[in-house]
Amino acid sequence: MATTYKTKQSKFWFARYTLNGKRISKSTKSESRREAKRIAAGFEAQDRREAARAEDTEIPAMIARTVELAALELQQGRLTLIRAEELIRQMVQAASPEDTGGNFKRFAGEWLDIKEKATAGPTWRSYRDAVKAATAILGAKAEGPMRHITVADMERVQAAMAETLRGRTVNYYFSVVRRILQSAVEKDILTKNPAQGVKGKGTGDSRRRAEFDADEVRAILSHVPSPEWYGLVLLGAQTGLRMGDLLKLTADSVVGNRLQIQPSKGKVKSGDVLKIPLRPEGLAWLAGREGELFPTIKRMKSETASGSFIRFMRDAGVANRVVLAAGDPPVIASRSFHSLRHTFTSWMANADVASDVRQKLTGHKSESVHRRYTHHDAALDRAIEALPSLEG
């Protein structure tokens, strides 16, 4: 509401009011305060009407200019479907400038709130972890307009997840992100789902894997943060057991100089027990231990434990991706805790341990599966060294 005031420098009253955040002062040219108040109210009303008219004409003018641009590009043959969608978004933004189109962080949070009421606790927590991972990878884009998220951004999210998570977990997390973005499409926040065309990662033991050499395993052992992790890595390399099976071990699993365990994965008949002899280093680590062998790591989520191992690899200067063969594109294999199982199998193969003995130790029921774990690098070297010299 307009007010009036007077200064020592003038005999007239002044009007004062605020319009669109700006303070306005005008002389009423009146010496009567009552008359000045009437004039001040008229000033304010007039200015507000003009501001409203300007606002009403600005938006249609902006939309008209956008339509003219679209018509020109169409005439020139440059108007594509993607460009047309972009121009439409510009017009919507002009009409509703306060609408940012939603951002991933806020929309995903609202999606989680809805799912929490209708989803079992473990499932909801996996949704939450997927959202947390994607939000961290997207960075600033997670808080900007969701329509700015591109297919390339989604590929980046998937690739970053694959750096620390297993393929199956990557696919699950990414499917959660895809569902959230599809929900945004259904609510007309997005015109298309940028995650829809991104293919899933390979999963399971069929993925290309590479083994470690002995020096790399020693380096990792020197960079683990606790005796518990030391024992887990050591036994992983010297027994070939999967992480899940190792975490089930207790002191009672050690009988004499052997570990005895019924594997939880693979075509294992009920009652089948692996009996794996232990090397002196493993026996020394096990000496005097009681109860669960890895209680702290066992309480971690599997993806957290797997990610921790990859961090230890990096700290030790051991790459988690290696080139198996040059080419275009090159053949690349990943390395993770599961690679210790490949390492164990390959060490035995290169030491000329018979295939049936190796299968007995690893618990592989299929020769074809076992072959995927067997890397004969040293044996191949010995085979070539056995060739006769052709030097004169």
C-alpha cells in the first residue's frame, strides 16, 4: 500500500510504494496530505496495471517468437523431432518460469517415500541405496531440471556403478533408476526416459574375468585395513572359495589342516562337502580363533564388502580392469574379489594339477564352467619353451 512522506527540500508530499521488489518514490505535486494520499494510491494502481499488462504481453510474445523460429527451421529442413521437443519445452518454461521440470534428487525422494509404505524393508533399502548411488554420480545434475539428464548421463551412472559393484547389483540398481525416470515420464515431467535404451551389464561368472599374479595378491594383503580382511583375502586366494562361502566360516570349519564347507552356489548335491587343504600361512592366521572368522565383514552388505576390496586393490596399485587382448575395441576384463577364485584355479592349472583334482577343490560340477576359471598363462609359456631352438 502506498504511503506519503515529506522532505525539508520540498513543499510537496511524496508517494512511496514497492512494486516487484523495487521501492518507488514520486512527488504528488500536492501540498495537501489528504490529496497526496489519494494521488499516491492512484500512482500505485496505475503502475501495477501497467506491470500486469507488460507481463501478459511478454509471455505470448516469447511464445510467438519460438513458434516463428520453429516455422523457419521447418522451412529450411532443419526441424527435427528432438529440436521440436526442445522448442516446446522452452515455451512451457516461458509460461511457467517457476517450474524447473522437477529434479532427480527431489523426485526420487518422493518416489522412495511412496514405496516405503508399500514395500518390505530390505527391498526399500535396496531402492534407497540405488537412489543414493545414482544421485552421487549425477552430482549437480541430480539437483537441476530432470529434463537435462541425457542418455550419456545414464551411461555414465551405469559405468560408475560398475566400478565398485557386481554386475547383478549394477543391473538391479540401474533398473530402479530406470523405473523412477519412467514414473517421471508418466507424470509428464519428462517426454522420454533417458535410461530406457541403456543396455544392462553382463552378470554372473560368465563375465570376462582376469586373475591376479602372486605379487598383486601380496600387494593387496599389505594394504588391507585389518587382520580380518587379511584372513579373508588370504583364504580367498589359497582356497578359491567365493566371498559368500568364506563369510560363513567358523572356527569349527577347520578340521586338522583342512577347511570343510558345503558351498552355497552351483550344482552341489545335498551333503556334498569341500575339503580344502590349507597352506601354513592360512593355518597360522586361523590359529587360536573362535566362533565366526569374519564377523565384521559378514555384517556388511555384499556390495559394500565388494567395493571395499576394490578400494584396497586401488590403494595397492592393482588395476581392477585389464586388457586381455589388443584390438578395436580391445578385450577388457574386470577384477574383483571373485578374481581370487580364478587366481586359485589358474595357479593350480599352471602347476600341472590335474583337471579332476582342480574341480574337486573348487566344487565345479561342470567341465565347461571350470574351463572359464582356468587361465593357463604359465603352462603356455612352458609349452613354448619346450620347442627346439632354431638358432644356427
